[in-house]
Amino acid sequence: MPKYLPFIAIAVILFSACSQKPAAPVFVGMHIYKLYDSSRRFDTTVQSKNVYRPVKIDVFYPSAQQPSSQPLTYGDIMNMYEQRFNYDTPLDSCKKTSAMFAKMFGDYLKVNPANKLLNYKLSIYNGLALPGEKHPLIIYAAGMNGSTWDNPVLFDSLTANGYVVACVSSVGKYPGYMSGSIDIDEQVQDILFTIQQMKAMPYADADKIGIVSWSLGGTAAIKAAMLTKDIKAIISYDGTDIHAYGMEKDWDKEYNEIRAIPPTNIQSVNVPYMYLRSEHPSKIDSLYSSFALASSKEKYFMKFTDAIHEDFSSIPFIANKVEPMRKNEHANYHAAINKLTLLFFDEYIKKAAGKKTGDYIDELVKSDTTSFKKDWPKY
């Protein structure tokens, strides 16, 4: 082989790299679909606009359009909350609710003044051009009475990495507040309705759909996965798909009622499944685990040993950004949760090459055996 051939090869590689166009910047857009599911009744009072079930879908998507306005703030996202089942709620009323939530979050997370949370700027823009090509779709099932405000930082991250995210709020039967076991099927049906609506969108890849949930959304997500084969992978953030009995008798009783609501064939779930868990009391009577009962071959479990339930939302992350006195509390957990989510969906939804979910879990455990545990709780 001629000795100069490697130099020619290097020159060709360099020329090729230099001649490639740089990747176009991607911006995160948001669009709200205010829809009605005509197969279900909601408010049957005379002359109500909400005779049929309202299903508000907040969609986050990658856009090539350069933003011409300021990004949305966390307060803007919070202001959308009151319209999740009443599309005509006045903005003033929405802002009052946002201020109430901010005060509650601020007191809990020691952010003062609390309106700093609402003023935090996200990297999300309203009304950018929709994508011209298909992207993998991630459904988000919110926690109890939650909505998009649960996890906008997560949606930003997923979208910036090429996913479309459709957020399904937690809305019960009329008048809309999730209050008991009778409400859980409403969120299940909202998830199924959202999947069908999003499959019809030209920018969503109907063959690449995953679901991620937080808290009570975990039960809705796993039940939805029993009812449709469209869901190809599942992530639960500290969800009620695992339940420890013996801490609250009333909640134990209600949880039994939720478990009994069809569908109950958890063994039918055979898609990749990852459960991320906070610290829970060790003294319990017994444990119910959808994660253990599912027939999925690819299962991943990670416990963040001193994490709180809210660490699986965006709220502590935003609190750390606006309140220096918090000293980035549990920031490593946010980073790990975010990376695990991207790796898992890249591996099982995009089918992309690269670092595997299991390898990264092993890395985390090896790097800090105190904070990270991968052995899931047994019965």
C-alpha cells in the first residue's frame, strides 16, 4: 500500500467535513389543541359548552423557525393550568391560581419571593412553525390534578433532542378535579384519545410512541399500555404503578379500588419499562408492583436514595435556578433523570445507536453507591 494513502484519506475526510452544511438550529415550539372527545360526556347541564369531554393537549415540538418573541416563562405555563377543562377561564383567574401555586411551591422549596418561580424563562416559544417532517412522539401523563407545569424543562429537553411531546393533564369526571378512584379511567381515556389525535398529525411518527408519567399518572399510563399496542416504551417517575401498603389506610383502600378498575391484565404489558423512584419508608406491610408483574423483558429500576417526590418534576430545578441559597440541591438527580429519560427513549423509541440505558445506570451506581440503587423493591 502506498505510504501517502493515509494522508489522502485524511484530506478527503477533512474536505468532506468542511463541505458539510452545519446543522440548522432547532428551537422548541409549543402549540395548544383544545379538543373535545365526543364519545364521552362531561358537563350535562343545560346549554353547557362542555357537554363532551374536553381534552386539552399541550404539544411541544422542534421547529426550524427563528423566534421573534420572548420565550415563555414558567408563569406562562402555569397560567394555562385553569384552562385544562374549562377553555373559557379568564386570564385573571388563571393568574390568581398561578400565584397561589407559586406561593405554595416557594414556601416548600424556600424560594423568596415566590414570584421568582413564575418569572423564570424557559427555552420554549409559543406558535413557532410546526415541523415539516415526522418525529418520535412522547406522551406525558401528569400527576394528580397536574398539567404541563409538572415538567416543562423535561419537555424542552426531549424536544431539543428530536421528539414531539404531547402533555395529557390530570382531569377527573365533571367538574374536572381528580378526587378519587372513579376519576382514574378518565385520564386513561384521555391518553388514548391523545394518541389517536397525535397519530393523525403529519409531524408525529405513529410507529414510534413512548409514554412518561409522574406520580398518579403512572397508574393511568400503565393502564393505557394495557389497552393499546401503540405505546412502545414506558417510563414512570415515582409513580403509583408501585404502591407500598401500610402507611395510609385510606389511601390503601382507595388504591385497591384503582387496581380493580379495568384493565387489570398487567402481564399483557411487554414493552421496555423503566421506573425511577424516590426514597420511601422501609417499614411497610406489603408492596404492589406493576413493574414487577409486567412481562417486559427490558426492565430498568433506579432509586435516588434521598430524593423527594418533587425531584421528578421541574419545580426543584427551577427553584435552584432562581434561588441561589438552595445551592443546587439535588441538581445531580435532575441531570441523571433527564439523561436516563433521553437514553431510554433513544434506545427503545428511536432505536438509535449509542450508550445503553443499562450501562448508564451501572455507571451511576458505580460512581455513587450511596445516592443510586438499582435493585427494585420485592414483595
